[in-house]
Amino acid sequence: MKVNSDFVLSHIHIEMKEKKQTKLPLEPVDRHTTAIRIFKEFIGKRDRETMALLCLGTKGVPTHFQVVHVGSLNQSVTHPREIFKAAILSNSHAIIVGHNHPSGNLTPSPQDINITKKLIQSGKILGIELFDHIIVSPTEGVSMREQNPGLFAAEYRLEEV
């Protein structure tokens, strides 16, 4: 019996496809208030937890925005690879992630803190800084970096994440 050892290797081309455009002032997102405003506008009023990504260029100016995951009423489980996929494809220097809490309670959950730690570590490996993690409701928002600066300054080993 003859065994065929040949296999087919697919050659692929990966590209980002623009869904729509939104005009923003051409200013760096160097303050959490600007990031909160952007995330409130795009995901603050959603009825399910939604995780989104804001990609930043080297001068801190937004280059791309993407909804990464839509979850349930009180949970959005997102893996770092889904978040960094668009960041890598768009040659991002840094990213800001944000998600909404439909309940209006903006206190970070243990899961919010855990994913932030994972994104910080993943970003260090990839060379793409996680600048902030924003939590919004329809009317307000909080910056996890502002609330817990030690979280962003700490050095996490992979085993701890």
C-alpha cells in the first residue's frame, strides 16, 4: 500500500477590512477622560457586556477601533489573542481596551483585573503597551490605570497571570 506523503499548504493573505469610519479629533489619547468619552460613545449604551479595542499610533493618536467580543448581560470572556490580533495587524504602538457594565456598577470585577494582568503581560511580550483598561456605562466611566496605578506598574510573571 502506497502512502502519499504530500500535503497541501495554503498560502494566505491577511488584511483588515474597514467596516465604517468615525470622525474623531486628531488628538492624542493621553488622558483617561478622552478614552472614557470614546468608549462611552461606542459601547456605553449596549445591553450586553462588550469588549472593545482602541489602537494607538506612536504619538498616541487613535488609528483603529474594534469591537472584540460581545458577551452576556454581565460577562464578556475575551482572550488576549483576540485583542492583540487587530493591534498587530494595524501596527499599533499601544492599545486601550474598554468594556461596558450594563448594570451601571463600574467597580472592576476580579475577572476585569485578571484580564488586565494578562493583557499587560501579553503586551510586554509583543511590544504593544496596554495603556489603560476603561469600564463604561451609558453615563460615566472609570480608568483602571487611574484607580489602580500599581496594577500597571507591577511586573507579572507568566505563572501569576
